[in-house]
Amino acid sequence: MNVTRNVKPHDLADWPACRYLALFFWSWTALITICPVLLLTVLSVAWAQPLTPVVPWAKVTLIQIGLTAAVLVPLYFAPGVRRLARAARYALLGPLATAIVLAVLLCIGPNV
């Protein structure tokens, strides 16, 4: 009797290190994106000041999120990236997301 087993090849991109790298990069992305708005909101509420300086930073945050989504969604579904394991995709796109968010913050942030 000839039994053929379908064994998936070992995917090197699904290592546990990819999960930690993805978590590291995406947490930095979230921190850079959300932190200025949260910090200004907390300080304005703590000192009973109007929330007018928060509005421009909220616009910067929306630009960061929109630009990151516009760049990373097509890359996420690209055939070469789509073949990778999920953790490897997130680990691969995490540094790019961090770079986009940081570039927007540094270019638009000082002008606010």
C-alpha cells in the first residue's frame, strides 16, 4: 500500500522571533502616532486649559494613519508578501509603518 502524506514544508518565516519583532515595531508605530495627542489632552485637562492645541495634532495623527494605510494595504496584499506567514508579514511591514509615521511626524509636526 502506497500512502502519500501531504506534509507542509517548514516555514522559516513563522519563527516566534517574527511575532516579537512585529510586536516591537507596531507598538513603536502606535506610540509615535497616538502619544502627542494623548499627552496634550492629558496636560490640557490637568491644567484646565482649552483643548485647542489638540486639534492640529489630531489632524497629524489622522494623516499618519491614512498615509500608513494607503502605503501598507497594497503591500500587504502583494503576491510576494502574501506568500509569507502572517507573523512574518507583520514583522516585515512594521519597520516601514514606523518609518512612515515618524517621517510624517517630523515633517508636519513642527509646523503645527
